[in-house]
Amino acid sequence: MVRGHDVSQPRFSSDGRWLAYTLLVTGNRSRPVVIPAGGGPARSPLGGGIIAWSWAPAGELLYGLTKGGALVAAAPTGRRRIMATHLDGSFAISPDGKSVAVNGSRCGRQTPVGELETINLHTGARSVVLRQRGRVFTFAGWSSDGRWLLFWSETLCSSSIAADGLPLEAVPATGGKPLQVIRRMLRYDDFLSWCGARLVAAAGSSRETQLGSDLVETQPPAWQARILQNARRLSWVSPACAPSGRLVAAAAGPNTEDAQFGVEHRSIWLLRPNGAAVGQLTSPPARDLSDEAPRFSHDGRWILFVRGKVVPVGQAAISRDTIELVRASGSASPVPVINFTSNDFSYFDHFDWPDEIAWSQPR
């Protein structure tokens, strides 16, 4: 527990030895802070003025983007190094740790410009992957094999329009013509999950995720999507692939227009890669409870999820929640792990648990 400060975005290093989080000052992001996973003194190896950060895919190197557009890196106990300069936008490190992709899309009074580029972290060489006038991109990450960049594309810099879903596209990391991956989906990272070379997504055209959200699957290089589970009876969100790639967990609740925010009454389901349901793993015992944000343990035997209840407080709301574990075999009831209270009350039916909870287990 971090006392005396507001924090967000907890993330373990890939080796599980360190925990980083964003320190909030008067509600605004300040800097990433790192502590040993077992407890100990806090450090800020990247310094202040960091607007985005992430761990390297292997080891314990932390990357950050400064307000001045510099990509910096540091080990938890090391010195900060400048890796690249003159960057603008979000970034993501490639799966092999050798390159960084940068979203340099620009909005303003003039015509928007969408731009993706890659930078070799060893040589500093930069390559523009895609540049399109009249469009703006939101970066969705690298493909699991590091050969493609995925992004949401829009023609206007409008958060309201984007809230009703955007096309997801992919472009070769070496440059080329972009291809449509998902016709329309919401811009939530937890609505995408890689099962080896296959991408599983929750896709729909409503900002209210309890309505009409299908579970779909696609993969490079053709990127032809097919439906795993449609939203006839249930609306599907937050897919999570098992480490083996042979199972998918997802949250699903009644496909209805009548659900109120925070009362989605979702359950956790287990599916095979062909979309066939293995079984319903959880069933919230009360109508005002909802099971959300499943994710697998490293060995694939357990699934962690959040069981939440939204409680009105004046003109706002909070949620009273439990982190629970359930066996992927479905052979036992869920086991509560910890109770907590959060300000996350499922605005437009989407919880931010995947961005608020970090889970690391020894391999």
C-alpha cells in the first residue's frame, strides 16, 4: 500500500521484481514511481515531466516520454538515458525490445494528420510507417509477432464521435497499405487480447457496452474477422487469452438497452478458440453485482476477476468491489482475495479495472 499519495496505473516489471505506478498530484499525473515488489524505498528513475511510460517487454528497463518529446529509459536503480528526441504522441516498445513505435498524429485548427513511425533503439534510425492527411490515429499496439502496428482511425478529432466506436486498422511495421482489422469497436485496450498469432476483440458500434458487443477473432496477414460469439443474448467485453492460447475468458451480460451504469450483471465465461463455450465460470449472487475484467494466471489454472457493486453517492457514485479467483476448470466456487472501494463506477458501462490492477505471479 502506498500511503499519503494518490496513485494509478500499477504495473509490474516483466521479471516481477519491481512495481511502478503513476503518482498523482492534485488529480494530475506527476511521474512514474518504482518500488521493489516486496516493499522498500520508492524511486523516480525517469525524473519528472513524464507524460507516458511503460516497462520493457523483458527485464526491468523503464521507458518514458517527457513533455519535451524525449524518449528516456532507466533501470529502477540506474541513471536516465535519452534514447530519442523530437517525439510527439504516445509510444509502445516492440515485443523484441529493439524498436519503439510512436504515434505522431496531430489535431488542431488545421486539417488533422495521422502519422506512425518506428525508431530503432540501438541505431536511432527512424522510419515513417504511415502518414495520412485528414485522419488521426490512436495507437493500439504491436502485433504479437512485432510485424504490424495496430491503430484506431478517425477523420475528426472528436471524443464524442470516437465514443461510438472506430475502425481498427493494421499496417506493416516496415510500411505499406493499412488493412481493416475490425470494422467498428470502442477504443479500450482491454477489448483486445492476443492468443498467440490470433487477435480476439470485443466489437460493437454502441458506447454502451452492454448492448450489441460481439466477440470476434482475426489474424495477420489477411486480417479477415469472424464472429466467435455474437450478441444475440449476451453482450461480450474484456476478452483475455490463456497463456497457452487454447482458451479465452471473457465477461458477458444480458444484451439489453435497459441496464443502468454499473448494473451490467456480467459473468465470466470460458471459450475455445472456435468460440464454443466451455462453460460459465461465475454467476453474481445479486442483480446489482457484476463480474468484470478476467485475466489468467501464468499457468492458466486460475482466472482473476473483479466483482463490483456500484453505489450512488449524491450526484456521483463509487463501487464496492472484491478481487476474486476462480479455477479455469470451473471445479469450484470463486475465492475472494481482497475487498476495496473505488471511484470507478462504470461510465458508459466500461470499468477501468485492467488499468487499475496489476497481477504478477512467479513462473
